[in-house]
Amino acid sequence: MGARSSRGPQGRIPSADQRLDAADRTAYRAGACPFRARHEVGAGAVEADGSPLASISGYAGAMTDLTLAELVERIVLAGVALTTRALAEAAPQFDLSFPQWRVLVVLGEYAGGATISEVAGRIGVTIPATSRQLRRLQRRALVDISPDEQDRRASRARLTPSGRAARDAILIFRRTHIETSVADVVVGEETLMALTRLATALGAYR
């Protein structure tokens, strides 16, 4: 049996080639690490709940010393890279920038469209900058801009059929690649609950 890890309370994942007995598991659950990531480790190694660890990739063992925040940051960076690839491959004809993609994402969440100020608040830039992005998208027939029926002083932007099709194509491309990446990863109910809490927390930045 390998040496016991003392990293649970610091929010770190137990190192490779380590077995966790009942005392280890109790200490691990008491720590600030709800994320039970599975890593490629030596034969017979187990997860915090005693189940066999699944192999993910050849370099996973080298990542066992990362904190939860560092692991999440890697996932976020990978998501940005995957989105960039989706913009280039799923909808290359529109030559979308990342800020323009954020506008399409936000507009797609509003059935009746959104005002320029609402979009600006969601993507975190000024109203003039948002207005310029919307006008560029309008010239590409991805967005329609018209006076707001509730407030004629404001403008409301909506996705056109082409805009919604481009948005959907990019989302499908990204989701398909994510599903392929996690196809061989098996997680338990506790892990899924922890990931759900994490996704909810990060959702504040959408």
C-alpha cells in the first residue's frame, strides 16, 4: 500500500499509485476537495470511494498534484480552444470572432431578443462596443436589429434564421467533441453532483 496522502484538506487530488483505506477515505471526504477526478495510475489503485480508477490518458498521472482550481482552469482553457476551433470549422463562412460568438450565444437565450444594454451586460463590454458588434453581425445577416416595442428609444436584437443556424452548428460541433472526449470517463453520482455544483458556480460568469 502506498503512502497516505495529506493533500485532501488542501483541496488536492491523491497522488498516483495510492490506495485509500477507510481512514484515508474519511479524511479525504472531510477535506475541501469535492471533485473526484479519475487519473491513470498503477494497477489496482482505487478512487476515494474504493472503486477502481479508470484510465483517462497517458499524462493524467502527471496532473494529480494540481489543485481543483488548476484542473478547472485547464478545462476552461480547453473549452476556449475548442470553441475557437468550432468557430473556424463549423461556421467558417461567417469568420466570427470570439466576442461576436458571445453575442450569438446570449441572443440565442432570449426568445424575444434582447436590448443592446442587456447584451452588453451579459458579455461584459460597453454599450457602444456591443452596438458595433451587433451592427457587424447584422451586415452578415446573422442578427436583426429593430426598435424595441416596449421602449421605442431602445433597440432590440434578435437572431435571424441564419444566425440561429450558425449558433446551433457551433454548439453541436463543440458538444460532439466534448462527448467524444468524455466517452471513456466513468464517474459516480457524487462526482456528478460535485460537477453540477461547479457548473452552477461558474455559470455566474456566463
